[in-house]
Amino acid sequence: MTKITNVYSDELNVQAATFRKMLMSIPKDIRVILIKLADRLHNMRTLEGMPENRQIVKAGETLYVYAPLARRLGLNKIGRELEDLSFKFHLPENYNKLMQMIDATKEKREQVIEEFRSKMGVVLDKEKISYEIKGVRKSLYATWIKMNEQNLAFDEIHNFQTLRLIFKPKGRTSERRQCYNVYTLVTDVFMPRRGSLQDMVKNPKANGFEALIVDIMISDGNWREVQILSQRMGEIAERGYSSEKRIGYDKEPSERDKWIESIGDQLINLKKNDLDFLDNFKLNLYISEIYVFTPAGRIIKLPRGATVLDFAFHIHSELGLHCIGAKVNKKLVNIGHVLNSADQIEVLNSSKASPDKSWLDIVVSARAKDNLKHYFRKQERENITAGEVILKEVQSELEAETDETTIIRLVSYFQSKDQQSLYSRIGSKEITRSGLVRAFKSVTSTGIFESILPSFLKVKPLAEKVKEKPEFSHKKPFIAEERLDEPVYSLADCCYPIPGDKSIAYCDENENIIIHQIACNNAIRLNAEHGRSVAKVVWRPHKQNQYLAKIFLKGIDRKKIVHDLTYVISDQMNVNMKSIHIDGNNGIYEGNIVVYVSNLDVLNALVVKLKRIDGIRLARRVDF
């Protein structure tokens, strides 16, 4: 067997261990993190000369840890640049396409800023308010993510560039009241969008960001986002934690301050490996939030997308572990109900209820996931211990042998992953005592066992079980050949890569090689956590095997649109369809088509032809 150059061990992940040490310094001295972020920014600015495989790993680390950390500390200017640079090296083709769109609309964006500045300047000067007006754009990476997740064209993102109005406060009137005074002036000149006002002065983001935000209509008939901030708020919006300390803002501890202090408590109670720590910490970096209420009126802040179960775990771990539902605004809902701001929640629980592993897919908060993982790890240990005892009891009752061969045969008989998994299934009663008795009798019956067991479960000599593995090293590309027989790699079912996609290959601890699209969230995580187990993929020509791809369509509804679509796909391109789903509403249709293609070139050619169909406004490949 060709030896794989990557060897797994308990000290496998140097990257994750390094991140852990770095993050542990946060509550002790925040300056360590500020220096690390500055160093990473310098590294990303000088990444051009590094080999491509190192560029991919560094970009993955930055997107996964450094950029979100900068955002969490309110260092938005640094976070934005880190995201843009990572995007440039991680997905250069997408980066260049988006840059072309941005350059094409630069003049229009400048006109919008000038219109707002000239009209507001007259009013603000009349009120003798000192001000600054500028445009602040979203990061390119965040824009690309939004376009893909919400299936939007670039010109449909109204807040790509935000109009930021920063004023100098006067007198002793509170900043919030002065923000509202400026808001009144803005909405006297421009029509606001109903329901768009966000008061982040009263309820700042967890990273310290404060502003009044509203959408206004400008002369071209489009909505634009406006942020109204005082000078202090403007400083914090760009430079975050460091700016707040520099300008000596003396106030009650902010949410960010509380978060920094809480990290110490998290670390003291954490007894996990470095990868678990990093995954858990990553969840705490997200700052999009909702505000909900307990029955007593206490305000609880949760991440956006939080469910009833997240709320229950936030109140108390035991309440979460025994949660069976809740009353949200006096209506009965299940544990997976997604909460909205201003909801009032009363948790319902039962001592007979216990968590199921599917709960991990319901919760989004780090606290809830951490509590559930701790519960399942403890349960697993207890099941393994109990299972080993039960197996020995059955073996003793039957006076059967339990040598290594018998255990291997039992593992195969029950199609378990390994010996520990077998014990766990016995201890959890998934494998019953009577079933175990039957298995013992089968696997210890000479001749009968070999004749009745399916060939893929038979115990074979070690030499027969070893399959030749391809050579793998993070230092050189992994060559993905087309194989009509048994392939030496698998395609990840989280992102469904197809030959030609910019991809990475990941070699796991069992020496299985899995290929992910490089833009996949799991690929970004693997680059950050397992850089030495990841390699760039080079695809050899693929022409015979067929792979699934999904295309999103949006356009003007008309007769025969489905006929035209199927004609292009089946007749012109000779591509097989798995499914087609089109919905029309108010003259606009949206839909998805799932097709079988042999490689990326075929898919790209199909998308180009679909875009030429009359009425098609948007056609792009999307994730499943």
C-alpha cells in the first residue's frame, strides 16, 4: 500500500491548538488579539507570493476565525479587509466577476452619495449641525454570500453601499435624541420605507455598533440604507474595541465587554479537544441577534435563527435537556419553532423528556450545542460501560469465548463501526440481550457463519482487507481521475462538487478522501482546522460519469417558458434532467432545475444557453 504522508494522532491539529492558545489570551490581555489581527492582516496583504495551496489554507483560516473575530470586537474596517483579501485568494474567479459588477456601477454609486450629500447639506447647515457624509460598502465576501444564499442579482442588494451620516453632538441632549432629530431631518427630505427603522442606539449590536438605520427612496426610485451616528459611534463603527477605549467612553460594560469577560469562564469549564473548542468558540462569534422576553419581562438576547430549544438552554441547562415545547405569545409551539424579536416565551418541560441527537440540528447557539454535546458524550461513555458489562454477562451465560476474532465477528454481524460502537449500541438497548444471544450463537458456529454472512461482512485476513490508497500530501495537488470501477475518493454531499469545480481534497483519520467545493462552508472549516490534511484538487477529464447540479432561475413569467427551458436542456444540450420546479407569482417566476452533467464545462455551457432564453433575468448554479 502506498503510504499516506499525513499521519493522524491526538496532537493532529496544530492549527486548532494554536488558535486555542491565541483565543485564551483574550480575557487576560486584549492587546494580544489586536496584535495577532494586525499580523494576520499584514500576512493577507502579502499573500500573493505564496504557493497556491498555502494561499487556500491561509484564506480558509482567515474566513473561519480571524475575520469573524475582528467583527466580534467591532474592528469592522479590519474585518472587511480580511474578508475581501480572503475572498480574493480563496475564490479568485468569483472575486473578479464581482469586482467587474462593482466597477460597472461605481459612477452610479457616487451619484447617489452626491445626491444625498447635496440635499442633506442644505438642511444640516441650516440647523448648524457639523456632519460628515460618506458611503460605506459591504465586504465583497459578504455580498457574494448574500447573492448566493438569497438568489439575488448584484443590483438587487440595496445595502451594498450604505450612506453613513456622522454628526457632532451639541449640548447636553442625549446622543439618542439627537440621532432622532437628524433622522427627522433625513425623512423630511427623503421618503422612508415603512417598517425599516432599526434603533441600534437603544439596543447596540454585541460588537458595540450603534446607529439609527433606515431605508430611504432616492431620485432613481431605488431604496438605499442610511445610518445615522454620532462622532463617537462613527469611531466605534470602524475601529471597535480599540477606539472605544482610546476615546475613554465611560459607560456600563457593553455586550462586547461582557463577552470578553465570559471567555475566561468558558475556558475554565472547557475540557474538550482543540477542535471541539474551536467549533464552539466559532459559534460565539456571530453577532446577528434577536431580543425576546421571559414571562416575567426579562430581556434575553439570542442569535438570529434561535429556536425555543436555544431559549430553554439559555435559561438553564436542565430546562433545555427536558424541554418539550413552549408557549410563544401564548400559542403552543414545538421545540424547533424559530423565534422572532419581541416574542415572549414560556418553556414547557417534562422530567420524562430527554434529548435526541436530532436536537443538534435544531439549535444554533453555542451554549445549547455545547450542553447537548456534553450530554451525548456522557451518555455515550455510560452506554459503552454498560454494553461491555452486558456482553460479558451474555458470554458467561453461554460459556462462549470472547477472543478478538469473536468481537470482530460481532462488530461485523451488527454492522457497527468499531468495538466501542458495538458496546454503545448494546448499552443503549438498541441491540437487545436476546439479539446478542443469537449473534453469539451465529458467529461461534464454525462453517455456518461463513456460509450465511454476506461477503462484504465476512472476516478476512488482514492482507485481503487492505486496499491500495492513492498518495496524498497537503504539499501537492490531489489528482482526481475518472474511475468507472470503485473510485478512490468520494464527493461531499454537503456541496456536491462536479469535475472542474475549484475544490479541495480532505484525507480523514480513516484515510478516506473526500472532495469539497472550495467555497463550501465545510471546506473553509477544514482548511482552518486540518490544513495539513487538505490538498488542492486537480481534475483529470471526466466525460462518462454523471453528477448532479442544481440551477436557480428567475425571470418574467410567460407562456411556454417551461417548454423553452426543456428544449434547451434536453434537445440543444442533450442533458438529462432529474427534476424541474417552477413557481409563478404576479408575473414573475422562480424555480430550480436539477440536471445530470459530466463536468463543469457542460454545466457552464448550459447556464449560458439558459440566460439567452427570452425573459430569463437570472440563471445560476446554487447549492442543494
